Amino acid sequence: MGGERDNKTISINGHEVLPGTTKLVSIEIARLPTGTLIDIPVHVFNSKKEGPTVLVQAGLHGDEINGIETLRRMLQLGEFTTNRGAVIVVPILNVFGFIHFSRDVPDGKDVNRSFPGSRLGSLASRMAYHFTNEILPQIDFGIDLHTGGAQRSNYPQVRYTEGDETSEKMALQFNAPFYFSSRLITGSFRKAAHKLGKPIIVYEAGESMRFDEMAITTAIQGIRNVFAGLDMSKEEDKSNTKSSIHLQNTKWVRASRAGMFIPEVKNGALIQKGQVLGKVTDIFAKKSKEIKSPMEGYVICLNHQAVVNQGDALFHVGK
């Protein structure tokens, strides 16, 4: 019998990380008007033993801080030193958005609609370009951490690419409360990765600019579960006897009128078709409109905005 083979060398932005070593490298992006250099920090944990390379990233939208805190805690606890393979950790991809408390970069563009990017394009496009060319060629799989936006709170859920058996298997292994397929969006990181044959799952939990302890702890255990499923560690959660619920279809329930929004169910709740989920009322207490569920299923996102306009998304329900 031959001996175990060494893992591959990871090369990012001219920095090589040999098997059995760990290194913090950076990808230089651009400068602020003050001349301050902005770069993307990249932690590389390369095991000695051959295995897959997994990307774990957060902060693609700069105001989605639950994922950033998840990876900070895991880095602090030394969670990414695995038995085999390599882990590439990007705690904050969109540094510009993070320092401006914004989903986007200063020019107003969404990095997650700018892939695969352009070397000479907009700031968002340049960030996507460097990431596509420096990180994606290195990886086999990826876990992308997100939250809801605009005061919409996602109950912990994992999304995978329909027809991609590997991403569906990873989504199931993650074992969040819910998982379901979602379409590939033009310009998104997941679509760019999919075109290169790199399966990505997206974890969504909590809302922007708010820490959510359940979202964070579920993410930490989910990442451990995926590592265990890839035989990279043995930290799978054996205490959680609940299995992730596979949703076959989802639907947004929107406000039919403007007014004050008062929800009457909790995020994550099991609901029945026709059940009253909440109401929208005017400020004079003269007119009130009940919001009823279009189907039996679960609430997987709840809007925390108190004053809503006609057509605003209030509940995301899944069956």
C-alpha cells in the first residue's frame, strides 16, 4: 500500500500556502479617496492530507453581519483546522460595504450582481473579478453566508441549485431548519461558481445590521456538519434530532394596502391555508386588512418594518 498523498498547494494573489500550513493573505482591490488601501482578507487552512478545498465566506453584502460574526467566532475557536483538505475563509468580502454600513459598494452597485466581473469595470465589478480569478479556481465547494435585508428577517434556511446533486446534499447535511432550491440569478456569485462547476450553498438567517444568536449558532453547527459530511472533521451535531425540512415551493405574501403592519405569527411558525398571518391598518383605526396565508406551510421570513407600502413583501412562506 502506498502512503497518504499530500494535499495540493493553495495559491492566492501570488501567495502560496503549502500542505500542512496556515496563512492569512489578502487580495488588494482599490483605495479610498483618502488613499487608504482596501483589500479582502483571506485565511487559508491547508491540511497535510489530501482532500477537498471548501470556501466559507460572509459579507458579500456589507451590512449582513451575522455571517461575519459566525466566521469571527469560528476563527477565534480554531474551527477551520481540519483532518484533510483545505478551508479558505473570507470573513468580509465586501469591505467597502461593511465600513459604510451598506449592502453595496460606494458607487451603489451590488457585488452579488457583478460576477464574474471585469478588471477595468466598476468597483463592484473589479471586486467580483478578483474574487472570480483568485478564489474560485482554488475551491471544490462553497458555503456563502447571508441574512435578509431591508428589515426582513430570514428564519435559518439553506438554498441550493436545482439539479445540482452535490449542493443539494450539502444543504441537507448543513441541517438548518429549512432547505430548498432557488434559481440562479444573473451576475450572482453562485451562478458564476456554478458555471465553473463549483457547487455553492447559501445560508440565509436573520436580518441586516442585527446580530441574531440563533442564526449565528445554527450557522456554526451547520458548517461543522458539512465538514463532517466531507470527512474533513468529526464535529457533526449528534444532539439535534430534528431533520431539515425540504420545502418544495415558496411564495411571498405582500401588502394589499399601505399602513401599519402588525404580524400575528412568529417567524418559523407552521401555518395553515387561510390562516390570518397579520394585518395592515390605517393610523386612524378605521380600516384594517387581514393578511391570510395562501397555503399550508411555514413562515421562513418576516418583515419587521412597522409602516409598509402597498406591494411590500411581508411574509415568505414555504410548503
